Amino acid sequence: MVVLASNSPRRKELLRLICPSFEIEPADIDESVDKNLPLDKMPENLALRKALAVHQKHPDDIVLGCDTGVFIDNMMIGKPSSDKAAFEILKILSGKTHRVITGCAILKGEQKITFSQVTEVEFYPLTDEEIWDYIATGEPDDKAGAYGIQGKGALLVKQIRGDYNNVVGLPLSLLYRKLREVL
């Protein structure tokens, strides 16, 4: 059995495309990041920590942990804590290219596979009015980078280089190949 260490509706929807049957067991861990790690390794490290926490409860199953981060100008942008924070984040991303990195960890018995996928996303220059209109949709809540590319957030995006599903929260094609290694 595959166990997804996440309660993300987007990850559940995507995982169903490659694994019709799985269980959900969100990891209950401290999600603060290790500041000593290189920025691009933070999502993978957090994904591994989530998978390890759930693997303790499901040692005989395949456990999948994931984490997605948004990065620009040598900083990691998390989820907004308020509408004001969402505005500040979207203002930073406006007219620029940022990287979305999803880290994954697959654990099965003693096997451990970790990997990351990087996608570059370029935003159109956004007016303050466009940003506030988008925030009013409620989409920025609980999303790294304060946007959801699978919804109205797509209207902010000028172009994308890489795996679209990675920006949604799961590098689907790469994950499919990695899961085949342990199934």
C-alpha cells in the first residue's frame, strides 16, 4: 500500500493519476527549515522528514513525503500568514522569474529514494489592483508563493519552463518513474 504523508487536495488529485489506491496520513512534524542546508535542498529535506514520521506508523508500506517551496533572489518564500503578507509576496514575484522546487521522499522498508524537481515560473508585471483582486479570491491562502497555478493564479503567469504539475505540488512524471523503482 502507498501512504501519502500529506493532506494536500492537489497532491491527492495528482497522485490518483498514477496510483488509484492509496492511504493518507498527514505528517505531524515541525516544518521549520534547517538554515544550514542549501536553499534548493530544503523541500527535499522536509519531504524526507515528513516521510520518516509517517513511515514509523507504516513500516511495511511505501510512504511518500512531499514539500514544495518557492524561491527567488536567494530566499525561500513560504505560505502567506495574512492578506498583507500575500500582497508582499506577489509584489516580489511580479514581473520576475522564480523557481518552484518540489522535494519528494519515497520510503519502503530500508529503501530510501529522495529527489527534487525544479520548474521556473515567470509572472507578468502585476498592478496593485490585480494583486488585491487575486487575493480577494482566497486562492493565496495556504499556498507557497501565495498563488495556485491550477486556478485563477494561472492569470498571473507569463510562462513556465519545466513540469507544470510540479508547480501544483507533485512532479508527477518523475514521481511515476521513481515509484516504479520500489513497486
